[in-house]
Amino acid sequence: MLHLASCQYVIELIEAWDAYEQHLRALCADAVAQGAQVLLLPEYAGLVLSGQLEPAVRSDLHGSISGIQPLIPRWLELCEAIAREHEIVLQPGSAPVLDPDGKYRNRAWLFGPDGLIGHQDKIIMTRFEREQWGISGGVEDVHCFETAFGRIGILICYDNEFPMLSRRLSDQGAELILAPSCTDTLAGYYRVRIGAQARALENQFAVLVSPTAGEALWSPALDENSGRAALYVPSDYGMPPSGVFAESETDTTAVSCWMHCSIDLAQVRRLREQGQVFTHRDWPEQFIDRD
């Protein structure tokens, strides 16, 4: 059994590095103390670093994005250290990163007991990211990561709403998709939820979602947040009929909290060979020319 922990992450104003490091270490240690082996934080969790900027900078959308760039390497070092110390797989959410071509991209990293495993950029940008933030889509395709717990893929928030991205991960042997998410409205949350459930159904794999939560009026990027942590699976033998394997109780929280669940990924894999339906196998049939 694999023990997963997905964080419903409240965006707090943390104004000093030491306080932030203590915060992240304590948060992850709490999950590990409850047995977690894979930890997931939400999209743009790295923007909490903007709390360390001057108020005039962190309250400016573009200023906050550019202002955290010098802090990102230190953040990644901290995340790697946490993964190594606890011998876990940690996906600490994402952050906007300025690439050498002068464009910002929404990037999520994956760390394991031996350090950095790799990273995945968000492929498709929302209107807000395109039109207001000026963040560009990733130039590399989606790809799986080998871990001790199986092959893991990452689809960041909006990317879960596009079936061909997850299909490419499925074709690469993905068994678990990590879906860090950041949505400000219930409508946005449900779009990601419906997309994640559909991707689990189509590809017969599991999708773990971690959302941002609460209000952060000090941040123009993360001022309002709504969503539930959840693990979605195919609706089939041995799985909940609803396809909701586990879910947090509410879409808002006052403090960050973990949703914990344990799942046998081998049982999910077997559905591709022994399920009531074979959506993964039958996928190509929709493209047959019947004219």
C-alpha cells in the first residue's frame, strides 16, 4: 500500500525566510509522522515566498513574480533536503520561473530520497496566466518520472482539463498523476475536479489533487482560493463507485491540512486487464475513420 498525502494549503503571509523554512519543514514532518510516502502541495505554492518581499513589491502582481526569482534556488534546496531527510517523494507545488529565453513558466519539481528527480512545466495557460501574468506554456512535452513507488506524472491544474496530455502520460506507463492546483472560485475547482476524474476514468490510473485554500488579500496572485484535496480513481472493481477514493471535507480551511489515504496502485493497474470496462485499451477506437 502506498500512503499519499495531499495538502489543502492555506496561503499565509510569512515575512522571513527562517519562519518560512520552519513552516514548510513542520508541515511536511506532520505528514510524514502520519505515514505519508508521497507528499503533494498545490500549484503556485512557491509564491508564498513573495511574503518575504517588501509590501509594495508583494502587492504588485508582476513585482511579486520577479521578486521571488532570487529565492527560488534556496527554496528548491530546502525541498530537496526535506525529501532526502524523510526519504519521501515530495512535489512541493509550483512556482513561476524566469527561463533563459526571457519567458516565465509555471514549473513543478519532483524530489525523492536521492534528491531532484525532475520537473514538469504547465503546458496550457489559463486566461489569467496568459493575459495578466504573462506566463508562457512549457516547451517540453509531459513526461513520467521513475520512483520507488511507480511511474508518476505531473499535470498542473488546467492541464488536467485536456485529455491528450494525460493520454501521453498514460502511454508512458503513468500509474499516478500528481495534480497541483490553484483555483479562486468553486467553478474553477469543479472544472479541475471533473477533468481529473475524467482523466482517471479514461486512462485507468489514479489522480491526486492538492489545492490552495483560504484568503490572502496581501497577494494579488493568490488572494482568493477554493478547492478540495482528493484522490480520484476509475469507477470499477475494488474502487469506490463514485471514483472518489478520498476527499477533504470542505473546500476552505483556516489552516493548512493534509488529506491522507493509502492505495494499492497494483490494484488500479489490474483494472486495465480485468476491469468491467477497458477504457485504456479501447481509446484508439474513437479515432477510427467510419466514413
